[in-house]
Amino acid sequence: MNFSQLQSVVALAETGSFTEAAYAIDLTQSAVSYAIAALERELGITIFERNRKGGVVLTGVGKKIMPHVRALLAQAEAIEQEARAARGEAAGKVRVGNIESLVAPELFASLLTHFQRQHPEIEVVLFNGSMHEVGEWVESSIIDVGFMLMPANGLDGQLLLTDELYALVSPEHRLGKRKAVTQSDLREESFILEKTHCMRLFMQLAGFGPMRIRYQASDSATILAMVREGLGVSLTPRMVLPKKLEGVVALPFDPPQHIKIGLVTRSQELAPRGARLFIQTARTWMQEQAAALALQP
């Protein structure tokens, strides 16, 4: 078993094509095919098979070994980064998972700009997904670090800041003239939520009981348009609110409903150096931004 074989397995699993896998890891197609065949012979198992559409997919045992393959590659990357740092060569890579409904795109982009200025030698690879996806990516070593709601069970987390949950209603809504709302105010309302597990977690963490979800949409612009039309109410973290809300009223809760946002890894002790630097930089920078936004760090 060698590094090239493990890289080939991951590349083929992600692309489903020998040609694309070879391109992804800068090998020839025949080299990828040989590496995987050699590993299958060594282990005495079949890792890949063809599906009905002619694509290459993992077998049952292939799916079972994949988390271990990714973990081995992640640890190899961590070793290389530590060795480069010891030689005074800090170049490396960090794979970051973001949840757009949790961290505002503008804030996330500003954080990346700040990090790249601090550490221009470290390449950042971005992954955008849902709460469930980011958690799975961290657990399976697809990414090194990801933004999550805290606490994140089973993962090593570092709290970054505390945001506040807001309710969104139309100006004509019966609550549209209020300065704040309570949970009981929304008990009989119909909700418009994103098609992600993230919003349901917001509601659970805020202590909401069963709610009537009338519509689900895949993006915030659609949700805002539906709220504006009076089709229902919605919830969102304060940090992801647009700077200008036209035809929508954002109301805080009384008492405030706080949500904790952090960065998680499988293990901070074993995380690659690039991931640890990203967490350190993000924590300092995000707290500065939180203070500027009058959020509680």
C-alpha cells in the first residue's frame, strides 16, 4: 500500500472516471488503473465496480474503507506540512467547509482575504454545503475544518462567536410593527425555511416546539421574496441578514435567541498545520468583526 494508490482511490471515488481521476492527481489513466488494481490485489477485495450507466462506483467494502483512506491521506498531509514548517517552508493546504445560511458570504470572503494576507503560502480549498454535509466531510476527512453550530457532537470544536436569531415578516403582517417577538407570537405561524438541516437546528436550539413549515426553498433570495409577499414567516441569523431589507421586517426575539458558531475538526491536535492556522486566524478575526457588529463573542 502506498500514497499513490490511496490518492488514486480517492480521486476515482470523487470523479467516477479514470480519465478525470488521472487528471485530478496528475497521473496517466493507466497509472491510476494499475495503482487501484495493485491495491485490490494486495487487500484481496474489489474496491470499485461499474454501475448500469457505465460509471465507476465504490463497492460496499469500498465505501467502508474510504473514511480510513481519507484519514491516512489527511495525516500524510499533516506530516508534510509540519516537515515543511520545520524547514522554514510553510506552504501547505487547508480544506474549509462553509455553510452559507450560517456565515454570511461577505463575511466569509473577508475572512479568507484576511487569512491569505496572513498566510499567502497556504492554499485554501473551499467546500460549500449543508450542516449535515459539512459534519460528514469533517468526519470522513474530506475537509480539514468546517463551520458548524456549537456544540458539535463527536467533533473537536472551537467557538468563534455568538450570533442572534431573527424572525422575518412582511410589513403588513400582524407582527410587522413590533420591535421584538416571542416564541409564543410565532406558535400559529406558517414558516418558510431553507431546504437544509441547518434551519431546523436553529429552531431546536432556540427551544421551538413543533412548527408548521409551509414552504421550503433552496436560497435566501427566494425566501425573502416569499416573506415579502406574506406567504409566511422565516428565521435567520442576524449575521446573514442583507444590509438592505426591502419589504421585509427583521425582528429580534425577546428574550434574545442566541446561536453559537464555531470551527470543527476531527482532532485539533492531529489537524494539519494549515487547519490549525486557519482556526487561530479565524477566531481572532471573527471576534473582532463580532465586536464591530455589536455581537457577543
